[in-house]
Amino acid sequence: MNTPDIDVRVCEVGLRDGLQALSHFFPTEEKIAWLRAEFEAGMTEIEVTSFVPPKLVPQFADAQPLVAAATAIPGLTVVALTPNLKGAERGFELGVHKLNYVLSVSRTHNLKNVRREREESLADFARIAEAARRQPRKPWLVGGLSSALGCSYEGPIALDEVLNWGVALAEAGADELMIADTVGYANPALVRRTFKALMDAVAPLPVSAHFHDTRGLGLANVLAALDCGVRRFEASLGGLGGCQFAPGATGNIVMEDLCFLLDSMGMRTGVDLDRLVRVREIIARNLPGQALFGGLARAGLPPLYIPAARRGAVHNQLTSTTP
Ligand code: COA
Ligand code: ZN
């Protein structure tokens, strides 16, 4: 892969995926401190909450003040998850820029997660797309394909199923599709096969990736997706994450390590790695005892490391002084 001059979009999902399964309520002011600090470290896209019934997931009872604080930050793309039209309507009202919709390719996971058949989820997405077009500022709609690379209830998922539901979401009005390895079942060969086939089927629609690192293959899967041309990835700081409706799901891929992987290969993310690692302190002070993962935080940057954004300039300087 020829890597220089490639921009890769990374989106922090720790405030949603990372917190949704925790019983401890992360104080609203501290969530705001987290997203501000991460934005200041160069993270320009953050999934800040989920529009689900507070009775079901009390962690997101503060969606309104959180979205208000996030949309007040110029330059930040504010993302939120929604499982249905009712959640999307809250998103329209609050002015989120991007809505991540979830449809699980696994029928069983869809029933457990959103309590309905996949056909009903698809029909609801079509209603969301129609309603979105009527908004004065239409949010970007991501059709998320959960449990697309394996499921803790159903095991392997057939590629045809991923393609059928992906194409259906595209036809219903998605601006982007996302393949999610909800329980960390994938491997690079499966990632390559699935992303290639879906990207061919829905081109030129962008397809993004959401990987969990349950079995340690998260970053290997990122590389496989990069090879296919994927340029948008979700991840969470410290690898927080999990889904209470998908047994065995653990954390997302670690954002700091993802950014280091991309940066060290010369790809631009816009993120300052040292500042990003320091944002973990906000999580640590609010979730004492919670395991935070990541090699970059443990080892630090390599000595004399030059970030990708400065490497071009340094390279030019070196070559111009070479006789
Ligand atoms: N936001 C707030 N309230 C909502 C809502 C939303 N997005 N969707 C439904 N509700 C309310 C309804 O108004 C109703 O309220 P009432 O009891 O006061 O009348 C109640 O919730 C039940 O509504 P219903 O449409 O019957 O939902 P349900 O009980 O079948 O649950 C979901 C369906 C999708 C709302 C629920 O399964 C869910 O939130 N799942 C998401 C799980 C999740 O977060 N997974 C992890 C991320 S992938
Ligand atoms: Zn996830």
C-alpha cells in the first residue's frame, strides 16, 4: 500500500460505545470535559451519546445537555447513535450532524438489541431518511451493519446477508454504510472479503469500519480495511466499550493505538498523539478501577518520533541540505 498523503477520518466513540454498558453514571460535566479535551487534541468527530430510552440505558439520560455542549464547539462533527425514528427525531431537534443507525445483520442480535425484525428496522430507517430530507440542515446518515462479521448468538454471518442488508440501507437513503464487528469475531481475511464486496456493491457510497478488539485482531483488521480503501474508522480512547445486548463484546480498538498506527505509516489524522494520550486521565479519574488498554499509553512515542504532519517538512529540510 502506498501510504503518504492519505487522510484518514477517525471518530471517537468512547462516550457512547465505551459507556453504554457501564452501570456507573459518568457525570455530564466530565463527559463534556472529555469531549472538549479530545477535540483540542485534534479529534474532529465524536459520537457523544445515544438516543435510547433513559429507562433502558440511564447513562444517556443527559443526551440533551451533552449534544448542546458539543454542537457549541465550532469545527466538531457531532455524532449520535439512534436505534429508531423516535431517537432520530431527537437528533434532528438537537441538531446533531451525523446519525449512526443500527441494524444488526444477525436476526437474533437485532431482536435482542432493538426488539424487532430486521425488516422493521429497515422500514424505520427509510422513514428516518425521508424525515431527514425535510430538515433545514439534513444530518449525514450512516447505515450501521452491526454483527456483520460474526455474532455471539448466530456465529458466522453469510456474506450475502451483509450485502443484502447493506444494499437495502443504501437504497433506503444512507449516505454512508458502516460494517461493525460488534463482538470482535473478525479476522483480516474476512474483513478484506466483506469490505471489498460491499464497497463494490454500493460504490461510490463510503463504507466505514467499527472494530472491537475482543480477540486482539483489531488493528490487523484495520490494516485489511485500509488495503480495501476504507478511510473512516471508529475507535475509543483506552479501548473502552462493549454492548450489553451482545454477550462477550469487549472494548473497541484503542483510539491512541489506531492513530499511532496511521500516523507512523505517514497517514494524516489531524490528531496530536501526546495530547490524545493525556485525555485518558479524564476517564481514569471518573472510572477508578476500570481497565484502560493501549500500547502507546504504556510505552509512549518512540524516541525522536516525528509526527506524520511534520515529517514532510523535515524530509524536505534534510533533502534540501543534502549536496
Ligand atoms: N428515545 C427515547 N425514548 C424512546 C425511544 C428513543 N429512541 N424509542 C422508544 N422510546 C420510548 C417510547 O416512547 C416508549 O415510552 P413509554 O413507555 O413512555 O410509552 C418506550 O420507550 C417503549 O417504546 P417501544 O417503541 O415499544 O420500544 P421498545 O421497548 O420496543 O424498545 C428500542 C426498542 C429500540 C427503543 C430499545 O430496544 C433500544 O433502545 N435498544 C437499543 C439498545 C442499545 O443501546 N444497544 C447498544 C447500541 S448498538
Ligand atoms: Zn461497538
